[in-house]
Amino acid sequence: MEKQNRKGWLYLLPALVFLGLFLVYPLVDVMIYSLEEGFNFASQTHRGVGLGNFSYVLRDPYFLQAVKNTFILVIITVPVSTGLALLISLGLSSIRKLRELYQTVYFLPYVTNTLAVGLVFMILFKKTPYSDGLANLVLSWFGAGPVDFIDGPYWAKMLVLCVYTVWIVMPFKILILTSALASVNPVYYSAARIDGTPKWRVFTRITLPMISPTVFYLVITGFIGAFKAYSDAVALFGVDLNAAGMNTIVGYVYDMLYGDSGGYPSYASAAAMILFAIVLTITCINLLVSRKHVHYS
Amino acid sequence: MDFERIERSARLRKRVGTGVLYALLTVWAVIVLFPFYWMLLTSVKSYGAYNSEWVPKLYTTAPTLENYGTAFTAVPLGGYFVNTILFTLGTTALMLVVTVLAAFAFSRLRFRGRDLVFTGFLALMMIPGELVVITNFVTITNWDLRNTFLGLILPSVTSVFYIYLLRENFAQVPDELYYAAKVDGTSDLKYLFKVMIPICRPTIITVTILKVIECWNSYVWPRLITDDQAYFLVSNGIQEIRENGFGRENIPAMMAAVVVISAPLIVLFLVFRRKIMAGVARGGTKG
């Protein structure tokens, strides 16, 4: 038995070393960092312990801008992408011909490099001295004036960020919802057909309750994912997100850590802890709401 | 009111409905595919032709491949590529070793504290990566591993989720096989390699592909840990090209670089389509 014990731990050792060094230790460390005031990177010393980093971060206009941007992004993209994915999956599951082709096409954005394709979106929306760009061409068909979506007004930039985010997150949602729809027991649908139930009623009384756990899962992961948005914004607006006024909370953390405005791991840690608290709170609220509305069979 | 007319109109209505449905699905397919089309199209337009189009054209009559030449000569795109391949191979290989051993320990070996540790692992799945990046950055900097492959790879290796996924699969292999092997005097390691891994190959392939995708797209960690171009991965390379490359104006060359960077993953996806989609459906999330 003693030999068995040692062998088990031996097999587990690599995983324990990696996780300990790069996941568990950092987790503890980031909490300590966030409480150490006036930390100096070069001498590895700090002035005192307290909530000073948090109060600095919460008063930093860049952080407040980042929080605002992130919340707007979350509130717009999560409902839009989930709703749209639900519609598309319903459409997909009611056709037979070409279904696999559509599924494959819809999944493509998942396997692309966020930075690379973001560059394409930037070019589609960008207005340059040589051309107004394709998005503005489409706008002009409807008689709307050219707008600079990349360096222009705030709402235009936010719109592009939302569009790109939705485009990026759709494949995952469509995939998950289609497989959820496929796993609904067809007996329910046959029973409804015999009763002559109208389509809308079938949807609200059978389909929606049956897939509600999946929808709820997507909403939660969607919230978490959108709160961590960063590389999409970098792809569209460049590395200096503060200057563009489009920074996100995660972006703020990294900017504090590294780059031209970096070198403040304490502030970065405090911001990361705040982000974690926000995500945790939202997830708990989601869980409470779901108790009432989600049907678990 | 004759029966036949009602039936015919019902059939017509159904056919129109199906038509509308296909049209709407096609609209979304076009929205998904258009950016890909646009990057391909722009990458084969010549620099002069692209910049003279005040109204962007949806096609080109004189495609050229010169942008691809520029993409590889004006910026070290080939170097970024090699770096990314090395990073992906190193990370994925290490991840596989760590994951397989841990999953085997959790699913087959019996030792004190196993279930407790496994619960701990599950709890770790909830930790967002953003939270630990800060300390990892400091750790790697203190170890003097910035701008090295080791610094890039080490913190990217572990994925608790893959250990969990593989453990679930290993646990499905019937115990009888293990006892039979034990009676024959097979060692645990040999059993793992000769029985478990071959049986669970589909899951191992899925995990590998998901990790490759993750590595190919990783941006945040490489950006923090490298500022020497010689160690840039493709994501950082793209960002570098966006900020400084090609004089910022040579959009066709930029798009050629984007095509080159996107192509390997798309090919991988088309080959392993079912496996990737099944793997992601089982619980992968982006990044």
C-alpha cells in the first residue's frame, strides 16, 4: 500500500508542480500584491499593507472608463449573441439538406486567430484618406454619412467592438445550442403534433424548457467571457487602448503590469481582484435567477 | 372548398417557409464568410490598385501574389511562424505528458488523498487565467526567462480541464483489463501505454487539437513575456505589423500576412472537423 501511495503521487507530480507554481501560488500571491501599498518592482519592497491600491484603482479615470466599456460590451453582446444563436440553431435543426455545410461554415470563426481576423474587421470599418471603407459604402446606400468607426466617435467604436465580439462568440453558442436541440426527446414533439399544438406553443412549452439549462450555461459563460474581453479590442484599436478610450478591465490590468504605462503589479492585482469580484457576483446573481426559470429534468 | 386546393396551398406555404429559412441561414453564412473573402481578395490586389479604389471593389481583375512575397520579406513573418510552431509543439507535448500521467493517476491508481486532490483540481478550473498572469509575469521575469521559449511555454502548459476530460475517459476503460494485465505481470506504465492510450486515442487527439488551437491563438502571455521580435509569435507579429509593419499603409501585404497566419488552423479544422466540433461541444471554451 505504501508503494502504491508513492507511485500515485509520482504520476501526479508533474501536474502538481506546474499547477502549484503557475496557478495556486500566483492566486495567493495576487491577493498579497493587491494589499501591498507602494510596492517597488526593482527593490521588491513595499511601504505598508492596506486597501490603498484598491482606492487608487477605483479613482483612476482610465479604470472607470474601462469598467464602463466592459459593462456596455457585456450588456449588448450577451443577449444579442445568445438570441441570435438560438434563432440560427432553431433554423439549423429544422432543415436536413446542406445542414452539415452550414454547421461547418458557422463554426469557422472559432478556429481563427482573434488578432488576425480583427485586422480584417478594422479594415472593413476604417475610414482612410484614400477610401471611406466598405462599411461606409454600405451606409451610403442608405444615405447615411461616412463615419470613422475606428478613430471616430465613441458609439461607433463601441458598435464595431460589439459586432466583432458577437461574430467571434457565435460559433461556440450555435454549436452548443444545436446539439442541445438535437437531444430533445422527439416523443414530446410527436405528442404535440397529435394534439395539434401551434408551433409557437411547441417552442415556448417544450423546446425552450427542455434546452433552458443549456441557454443558461451559455448566458453564464457568455457573461464571464465578455467581462474578460481584451484581445478583440486590441485587434481593432491597437495596443494603446487608453488613448482610444476603448480599454477593458483586463486591458487595464495588463497596461498596469507592462508596457509604457506599466510597472505597477500592485495596481494590476487590485484591478484583477475587482474584476474577479464582479464576475463572481454576476455569476451568483445568474444562479439565483436561474433557480426560478431553468427547468432541470 | 375542395380538399385538393387546401392541400396544395398548404404545401406551397411550407415550401415558401423553407425557402425563407434557407435564405436567412445563407445570410448568416455570408456574414461569417465575408471577412475571410475580404482578406483573400485584398491580399491579391496590388498595392496601387487597392489604394486607388475610393469605392472598394468586391472583386479584382488582376490578381497578384506579390503581396505574399512582401509579407515574408518586409517583416520576419517566417520567423514568427517558426516560433509559433516551436511554441505550439513544446507546449502541447508537455501538456500531453502531464495530462496523461495525472489522468491515469486519478482514474486508475489508488492512493491516499486522491479524491481530495481531484476535488482541489476541479476547484482550480474556476480560477480565471487573468488573475494569475500578474504573478506569473513577475516569476518569469525573476527567473530571467523573458524572451525565451521556456518562459513562453512553462506557464502555458497546464490545463486542468483537459486532465478532467481525459480522466473521465480513462475511467470508462473496464477494470477487468487492468486486473488481467496485472496478472500477466504488466507494469502500470506499460499498461498505460499499451492499453489505456490506444483505447482513449480519440479523446487524446481532441485534447491535442484544442490545445494546438489555443497555442496558435495565444496573444496575451507572449505579448507580456517577449519584447524581442526574434521571439514573437504570429499574434504578436500581426500586432507588430499593425503598429509598424509595411509602413502602416500597405493593407494588401498586411492581409497577405493575415491569410498566411489563418490558413494552418483553417486547414486543420477542415481535416479534423468532426473531432474539433465534438471536442468543443464537450466543454471547450475559446482561449
